[in-house]
Amino acid sequence: MMAIVEKRNFREFDWLLLTLAVSIVCFGIWQIYNAQPTEIYWQKQIIGLILALFLAILVAFIDYRVLVYYAPVFYVIGIILLILVLTPLGVKVKGQQAWLKLPLVGQFQPSEFVKIPVLLMFAKYFNERNKFSPLTIKETLVGVAIIALPVGLILLEPDAGQALTYMPLLAVVLFLSSIKIRYVILSIAACLILLPLGFYIGVKTGKIKQYQVERINVILDPESADPRGYGYHTLQSMITIGQGGITGIKGDTERSQSALKFLPEPHTDFIFAVTAENTGFVGCVSLLLAYALLISRLIMGARYAPDRASMLFIMAFVGGLTFQIFINVGMTMGMVPVIGVPLPLMSAGLSSILSTFIAIGFVLSVRMRRFVNY
Amino acid sequence: MKIVDYSQNLALRIAIIQVIAYLVLFLLGVRLFYLQIIKGDYYSERAESQRVKLIKIPAPRGAILDRHGRILVDSRPTYIITLSAEEIKRINPYERVDDYARGLKLDKQYLIERLNLIRKQPGFETMIIKENATIEDIAWVEAHNLEFPELQVELRPQRFYPYGEVLAHVLGYVGEISPKELEKAEYADLKPGDIIGKAGLERYYDRYLRGVPGYRKVLVDSRGRIQAELEVVEPQAGQDLVTTIDIDLQIAAEQQLEKSVTKRGAIIAMDPNNGEILAMASSPSFDPNVFVRGIGTAEGRKKIEEYYTDENRPLLNRAIQGRYHPGSTWKIPLSVAGLQQNVITVKESRIACGGGITIGNKFTRCMGNHGFPALDYAITKSCDGYYYRLGLKMGIDGIIKMVEEFEYDKPTGIDLPNEKATRTPKYWKPYVERREGKWSDIRTVYASIGQDTVEATPIAMLRTIAAIGVHGKMYVPHLMKEIKPIGQVGDFPARPGVVYEISEPKIIKMTREQEELVMKGLWGVVNAGGTASGIRIPGFDIAGKTGTAQNAALGTKGPKDHAWFVSFAPAYKPEIAVMAIIENSGFGAQHAAPAVKGVYEAYLRKYHPSILGKQDERL
């Protein structure tokens, strides 16, 4: 494989992008250690980082066009994995059958990985459409169909949070595929009207369960929500973040909300709260800036992408990344209801970090081949 | 950019996505600024308040001792079972009442009341649901640790009254502070669940007996489990109270009441030279341990309920709260006042007995016919006729002057809560005049022999006769001898000791001759063929006065009379004054005087065994 990589390509290797991603993961490992110093999550995460780096470089040296070409194959494999999750091979954790345990490979979360084939499918399909005409209804429906299958299977687990993270991928792809602006405005307006309406009808008809209503109420008024019930997670997370102040408590276990177990899921869903507690405003803003830098670098990659397929892949990836950051960090700060979505590159969990690094590998691969004519 | 040309405004659309991404991150940064910089202190405080807890270390309460240092009340370690506030916020404890009641053998109603109380008191950390837990209770709690983590076993000192019903009215009892008491200024520094004195000396000297609780400042996790100890502040024990009580005399007094016909009444022994109470018994009595221990058990609560509803009123301290017509014991102050007011003189003290007196068309008789007795003889024989006329001569104003002289218009000032004052014509006159138009002579006649408008407390009558024995010095009766000091503990400053300061006695002015005349009469009651000659103790001359308080309206049949005897001894150099009242038993000489004799014998056995020895030889 190395043989097909020309010397020139190496010069184009985006060291900055990879360094940024690795730095965020390293920062995350430190926070995982702060969250659960007595557990082995942080050690597992180091192994995850090494594996992820290896995978990213491996993907980087594969011609991304090959990957796009075989997108349907990956897609089918992904769907099979999601079906397997629902069989007895799946592992149930906290009421969600979201993990798959396979011999040799071990336990992983297919819903994280299936994002890659979905991105590839989008890239392949929307690259091949007539580039000069506005998006047709048929094309839109195909886009919906591509995510409908995995999202449907993920909802059966049920993992609404993961399912939600597929939505921005489609939105970005449609937006960049010449969808008419009036449809964009129309759909935003429809969302603004239909979401509250749907919520209201859902509550009235009992389709939306009481705990889901409570989670919404908590966001609207966290202080008066039952601090022992549904408001607990949000309130404790806000206390944890608030207590960090400007520079944080710097690992003082006698003050740590996570060490004293007031903060639930500190190493996964609430890793941002742990970061806020330990490194304060300074650390958190640095992290947000790092994400901003990462996103800028990715978008730059998209701008210089040699073809439409890679551009779509990168931008959809950016959309998904930004959406996850917003949902997760927003959740820890009481802006968004509690939804189980990991913070990309920060939360402990091999599936999340590996899938993100595969996508980054794709971006690196695109970058290295940007002067290649086709 | 290579692919821009292909579609509509692609560069713009990418830029829009980029701007949205930056906006999202900026929005998160703004929220972060709000939570960490603007509200940072607020959340730091919230974090601290949920992780740092204070666990109270109760202070041992001071002991109560008798005059010779014997323990009357102390605290002993017991196990208690508590409900943790942290845990019961998570569960509905009302659903578990049945389990608690069964497992800990508690009254269900009591548990529900406790839980209701918890709701009203947000400031508590733990609430006791069972005191004096047995080994079985502790085992049950430990065995159900996972099922009921809200239950905890703790070691706590508990008040213990080794003598039970003996001296109960004086000692009082302790209990948990009530929500109402918490609002009082004197309990400003207390918290729900704290123990305070509720009655008797426990209440009167509560601020000395009560210690200052310490606390453990601990770090807890989200389940309330202790992770580390941050600070320990040791409690400062309460101060010990040494009383004037002699427990041997007290027991003797209680035995006399137990032996009496109705088992209802009071006996008090006092040192007339300074007002120290040596014994104070009131019967029927109660067991203070029931209040301390029984509050959580069905039987205990039933017992307490009985104490409150019993028509014999066992919770009443008859010695200071009972009001009885003093009957002939009232003749003592009347005699002194007659001399003081010059109605009679030492030389000219004779007044006719007449076998009684006719007021209007009504004849009120004397118990005998005593001719034309002098004062001393009138006292010795308790001649009513004499005092009818003496009273009339003094007039109601003279009697009221006497009331003021002997301070019957106010409580004696004994150091016990809720002492009642004697009621006299001074108190009743305005009422009578309003209702009947005038104060009639017949009321003056009755007031002269301690009936009708005169209702005295036993302690007031004892104080009177004791004063006669010591040349008219009327001391304030008291139970506190000394409060022991306690040293400094940590930041809690040392608390100095207190010794009871005997205030200057009120002097009942009498000339030597007047005093001798009255004394002769009182001495004669026991030693010269008087009304109580049956209780004479050779070698230990008792001076006293019998009394019989009529309960039925005059001339009708009703409950039996109350029997009084008030006295001091030895007659001309008194060491001890003793009184007894036996309710509804009959004549003072027959029922009260022997009870007093019993106390004197106990006194002699202890302090002058030789006197009793001689008596035995003579027998």
C-alpha cells in the first residue's frame, strides 16, 4: 500500500489536524482520570487512542475514492451489525441494547461506526447526481432512506440520542446539494411549529412518557425541578461546572463532585462537567477553542477537497461533530435535555473515539490527494 | 476552491455551516461564563453544602446529686435507632411504617407522628425513632441494612433516674425539645432533636445541666456515606448539680406517704436555719424513666397518657402546687399577728372559747369547751372559739396585714418551676365583695381557722412554722446547694461553679416574750397533752401544730378532711422542720402527725442515733 503513496502526498499530510485531535483526546484522558481515578477507564482510553491513531493513518493511506466506491458494501455490513445488536449477541446496558459482543473483536457500539458508511453513501449518491439542477424530491427521499434504515434500527435498541446524531448528517448533505433556500427556511419554520405542537399532542395522547416530559421541564427551570428525581443529573452537572470557577479545583478529591459520586456518568456523558470542575473556565474555553480550530481545519479540508464526494463527507462529518458537541455540552450546562450522547474525542469509550478517528483518517486521505486529477 | 462552480452558492453554504458551528461554540462559551464566572460562588456553596455534613455529638448532661454526693440522676449509654434525613428524602417512609413497627416493636401511630414531625422540621439531620434499643432491635437493623439504609444505630447517653418514683416531682424529667419550645428565646441555640429539661430541677437548672454538643464535620458522598472526617469538635459536658436533698430522708418521707390511708399527700423536710429542702415527697408519683424511655413504645405512651388523665394527678407536685385549706395550722400566723397587731398581748392573751360563736343566727362550734384560755393553751388545744374571736378582733384588714407579713400573697420562691402561691382573703376579698356586696363576718371567722377563703400550699405552711422556730427568720426554701464548675473544652469556655447564695431572710418581728408564748403553745401540742401528744419522742422535743382541712361544705357530708401537721425539732434549737399533709384521711393528729414522726425517726437514726437508742432503753 505504501508503494502507491507518492512522496508528494506526504508533504500534504495534515499534521495539524491529527495533532489537534490527538491533543483533545489526551486532554480527555486526563479528565477521565480525574473523573474516575480508581477505575481503569483512562488506561483503556490510552489504548483506544493508540488504536485510533493506527486506524486513522491506515485510512489516510487508502485512496478515499476506493472507500466511496465501496460505500454500499460498508453500508450493508453496518446494517447487519445493527441487526445483530438486536439479537441475543447484543449486550444490554442500562436498558439499552446498544452494544455488540463479538469473539476476537470484543464489545463495541455499532451505532457509532455506522455513521461512516452512512457518510460514504451520502458522498457516493449525492456526488453522482446532476450537479447543476436543484435537488429533486426523489433525491431527497433517497437521502432520507439512507439514514432511515440505520436510525430505525438504532431506535429499536432504543438509543434515541445516537439516532438523533444522524439527523445533522442528512441536513448538511441536503443543504450542500443545492436544496432550494426556500425549502430550508420552510423546514426550519415547520420545525419551530411542529416540534412544540408534536410535543403537546404527544403529552396529551400519552405517546411521550412522563420521564421525557420531566427532562424537558428540567431545562426550562432546573432549580425548581425535583432535585432527587429527573432534575438530579442536570442540577448536579450545573453545580459541578459552576464550582470550577475560573481555574478549577485541580483534582482536589475532597471537593470533587465526581469523586464523591454526586455527578453521574462522569467519565462518559458528563466528562465536560468534570473538565469544567477541574480546569475551570480557562480549561473549558481552551477546549472549545480547540474544537473550533478542529472544525476550521476540517472545513478548510472540505474547501480544498478535489471532488464533491469528499467535500460532502467532510462537511457532513463537521455537522455531526458540531451537533454532538452542542448536545453534549449543552446538556451538561442545562441548556438541552439529558440525552445520552458522548462528547466527541473526550468521553471515555472506544467505539466513539475509533469512529471519529476513522472519519479523520478519511479527511487526511482527501487532503493528501487534493492535487490528484481525476 | 475546485468544486464551487458546480452548484449554487456552494462557498456561501459552506460558510453558513461554518458560522453556525462557531455560533454554537460561542453560545456554549457564553453559558459557561454564566455558570462559572457569574454564578461560580453560588454553585461552589451548593457543592459544599451537599458534601459537608455536621454530625452532632451530644453532650453528656450534668448529674444531679444529693447533699452527700449520692447520684440521684445521671446519664448512661444506650443505643438508639435513628432515621437519616438524607435517606428519607429519597424514599417514602410512610410506606415502611409497617415494617419498622414490626421489626422494632414500635407503635405505628407513634411512628406516623414522628414522620409528620420530621416534615415540619427541615433543619434536622437524624430523627430518633427508637430509644433504648435492645440487642434484637440492633440485630434487626443490621440485618435489613440493604433494605432500609435509612435506619441507623447510634450510641447515645440517656437520662436515668435510679430511684424511679422517689423524688420524681423534684427531679422532673427530660425530653426532646418541642417545636413550640424551639421558638423561645432561652432555647435559641438549640436544634430539633435536642434534649432539654421538661420539669422539676431538670427544667429549672436546665442551662447548667445541659452541655454544649460537639460535632463531627464530615465529607459525604451522594448517598450520605462518610468519606472523610474533616474536623471534630468535642462536646462540653453539662455541670453537675448538688442538691440539698438527703436521699435517706426522702425515702423515709415517701414510705410514710405509702403507709398513709389514701396514699395521697405531701411531706416536706427543711432545714429551718437556711431554707435547704432535705426531702420533698408528693404522692401519688410517677416514674421519670417512663418519659425518657417509654415515649417510643406503646406501653410507655399508654403509661404517659395515664399520668395525664389519672384523676389523682400523679404529675402534680402537691408540696408546691397543691392548695389546701390549712385548717388549724393557720392559727400559727394568726397568733403571731394577734400579738404583733396588739389585739392580744403576752400578759392579756385570754379570749373566751364559748364552745363556739354565733354570727347572725348561725352558730359555729368549737371542738371542745376551753373556757377562757390564754394563747399558749389555745394553740396546744387548738381552740377554735378562741380564734374565731381573735380573728374578729383583728378584722379582715388585720388578717390581710398578716397575709402580707407572712408573704402568703406570693410563691415562696423555691427553685422549682410552676410553684403556686397560697390563696388568702387578700386574693378573694375583691371577688367576694363584687358577688356578695360586702365581706361578711362569718367569712372572717372562717378565715381565722384556715377554712373557706384560705388555701395554702404545703411549702408555705412549712416555711411559716420553720420561721417561728428560728426567731422569725423566714428563709426562701431551696433545693440547689451547689453547681459544680466545668473546665474549658476546645473553644468552649470554662463554666464557673455556682454556690447557692442564701438571701437575707424576711424577719417576722416578735418580742422575746411573744416568741416564748407562741413556742410554749407549739411545744405543748406534742409535749404537754396537746392535740399531737401521741408522737412525742423523748429527748427530741417536737414543736408543731395539727390541722384538719374541711372539704365538705360546712354542715354537710362530703369527702373526708385533709390531715395537716407542721412542725420543727428540737423545739428551742431546731435542726429540721417537717410537715405532712394526707389528703382525705381525717384528723391531722391521727394521720399527718405520725407520718411526720416517721421522718423525724429516720432523721435521728441517721444524725443522732443515740437519742433513739435512749428511747429504746426506756422502752
